[in-house]
Amino acid sequence: MCGLCLLLCFVVVFYIFHHFVVKGKKCTSKVKLHGKTVIVTGSNTGIGKTTAIDLAQRGARVILACRSKQRGEAALQEVRRESGSNQVVFMQLDLGSLKSVRSFAETFLKSEPRLDILINNAGVYMQGRTEDGFGLMFGVNHLGHFLLTNLLLDRLKECGPSRIVNVSSLAHNFGKIDFDCLNSHKTLRIGTSNTEAFKIYSDSKLCNVLFTHELAKRLQGTSVTCYSLHPGAITTELTRNASFFSKIILQPVKLFLFKNVVQGSQTTLHCALQEGIEHLSGRYFSNCTVRELYAKAKDDAAAKKLWEISERFCGLP
Ligand SMILES: NC(=O)c1ccc[n+]([C@@H]2O[C@H](COP(=O)([O-])OP(=O)(O)OC[C@H]3O[C@@H](n4cnc5c(N)ncnc54)[C@H](OP(=O)(O)O)[C@@H]3O)[C@@H](O)[C@H]2O)c1
Ligand SMILES: *[C@@H]1O[C@H](CO)[C@@H](O)[C@H](O)[C@H]1NC(C)=O
Ligand SMILES: *[C@@H]1O[C@H](CO)[C@@H](O)[C@H](O)[C@H]1NC(C)=O
Ligand SMILES: *[C@@H]1O[C@H](CO)[C@@H](O)[C@H](O)[C@H]1NC(C)=O
């Protein structure tokens, strides 16, 4: 009998804890998006997919920019079904290939007259190299999105007020940017251990925050605003390539402390939709709230240097 009481107690405490602490704030904007066009990168799974469903429900034309035709088209059916909208299209985009980014941008600019919101959501937590020889996490999480954003910037400006949202991570706090390593090895760090992988992921997420900082400066005087964010800790496929051992450790942590994908997309939606946050352009959000950054994440000189090296890597003028 007492065992049952204990179990009941546990379930109640767990529920309260999840509801009031883990779940986090909800995006409360009621904005409708009829006639607006949105791109969400990496939207075939995870929080990208739930973000896309929400935006489609609000009437937006949603472009699912995903690398795999098969996974992308499967998601297309699901997003259409879940949102009840047929204004959803799949366009192939592999952020690990600068050529693919250019061809995506060309196709998009030719076929779609508008772009109102760009959501740079795709991300990897995996070691390796991109097609162009860059470290995989630097290449996909940062460089591919850098080129994409730059190629689409004029269209965003024409359609202003428009927004760019960069899905970063709290992990950026553990990152640093080693420009010498970038110059000599086209990657953020050398090393293949699990801890190195986490550090490189964190570095790449610091790149996202720094870029938002620099981009906001460059966008001053236009009607385009940009935001970076931490979506929370969420149960997704992100750690699909983590070691078996770390997956086992993560399992109970996930159950207690992680959000689901709908909860995990709320801060992205807040940055994309919330009225009246334009004066916070360039800032970093978490739990649908603007947050202060440590000095290294708003370091003007590092942000400028990263911008310049990224331009050189992409062959941008
Ligand atoms: N989950 C968390 O706890 C957490 C915490 C902080 C930040 N984040 C950030 O949230 C974002 C979304 O991650 P998630 O958790 O939803 O992970 P996910 O379920 O693994 O989704 C990641 C998406 O990115 C796509 N992607 C990977 N490499 C790509 C490439 N080269 N080109 C185009 N798309 C590519 C994936 O496509 P495929 O399915 O084809 O691989 C997938 O659609 C990431 O930026 C991540 O860093 C997540
Ligand atoms: C998010 O904000 C809500 C409401 O302000 C708060 O109750 C909750 O504890 C916060 N969660 C996190 C993880 O910060
Ligand atoms: C988002 O991050 C990418 C890659 O770090 C960068 O190229 C882009 O300019 C950033 N955009 C915004 C709005 O921060
Ligand atoms: C990631 O995991 C997949 C499937 O488990 C595997 O095929 C692939 O080789 C792994 N990649 C890396 C870089 O570990």
C-alpha cells in the first residue's frame, strides 16, 4: 500500500516538475502568416519539423530545406497532414556542400517571389568533413548557413520587415574560436574523442551567436532583424551518433529534464513571430526570453574576424 503511495507521490512530483520547470514558456504570439514565405532548414525531423508545422498552421508558405530527398518528402507529407495546409514545399539543401547551398538559393530565388522569415535550424553533432573539406560541425552548423543567409539577404531586405532566426545552443558557453586552426585545417579543433566532439559542437554554436551579433550590426538601417537562441534540451535525433555508452547515461536524464519537440520549438517561434521584439535584433534568447551573453559571445573583433574568414571560405566578395 505504502509502495503505491510512494509511486503516486513520485508521479505527481514528476508531473509538477515537468510542467513548471522543464516544459518552459510557450510562444504566445497569435500572428497569422497568410501571404508570407518561410524557410526552415533541417525540417525533416526534430524541432525543425514542429516549427514548420506551426508556421504552416498560421498560413505561411513553408519551404522545407532538407538534405535528403527521401526524408524531406516523407516530412512534406507529414507537415501537410498535421497542419492541414498544402502551402508546403520541399527543396533540396545540403548545408555541407557550398555548391548545394548556391543551387538551393538559385532555385529558391527563381521560383519564390518572397522571403519573410529564414530559420537556420539544421545542425549536426557528428565528426567528419564536408564535401568542401571543412570540419563537419563548422561547415554545416555555421558556414553553410553563413552562405545561405548572405545569398538570401537581398530578398529578405526587399520583403521587410523580415527576420532571420539562428538556432544556437547553450553549449556555445563552452566554445571558443581558434582562428589559427580554422586557417590551417579548415576546422575548429583537431581531435576525435567524445569530449573533443562536444567542444567542437560548442565552438560551432558560438559561431552562430557571434554571427548574429555581427549581422545585426550590418543590418542596421534595414528592416531585417535577426536573433539567436537556445531551444532547451530536447529529445531529438541530434545525438544519433553519440556513443552507446553516452546514450545509456543520457536516457534517464532525457526522461526527467528534456523537452519534447513541440515544447522545444517555442523559442524559435517566439523569435520568428513575437511582435515588438525588433529592438532586440542581434540578441540571444532562451525560454522565450532575451538573455545576457558572456563577453566572448558578443566580442566585436571575433565576430568581425569570423565574418571575414567565412566570406573567404565561401568565396564571397
Ligand atoms: N536537441 C537539443 O537538445 C538541442 C539543444 C540545443 C540546440 N539544438 C539545436 O537545434 C537544432 C535542431 O536540432 P534537433 O535537436 O532538432 O536535431 P535533429 O533531430 O538531429 O535535426 C537536425 C536536422 O538538421 C538536418 N541536417 C543535418 N545536417 C544537414 C545538412 N548537411 N544539410 C541540411 N540539413 C542537415 C537533419 O537532417 P537529416 O535528418 O537528413 O540528418 C535534421 O533535419 C540544431 O541546430 C541543434 O544544434 C538542439
Ligand atoms: C521558463 O520560464 C517559466 C516561466 O517564467 C519558468 O517557470 C520556468 O522555470 C523557466 N524554465 C527554464 C528551464 O528556465
Ligand atoms: C546565423 O548563423 C549563420 C552561421 O553562423 C550566419 O551565417 C548567419 O549570418 C547568422 N544569421 C543570423 C541572423 O544570426
Ligand atoms: C553515424 O551513425 C550512422 C548510423 O548509426 C552511421 O551509419 C554513420 O557511419 C555514423 N557516422 C559517424 C561519423 O560516426
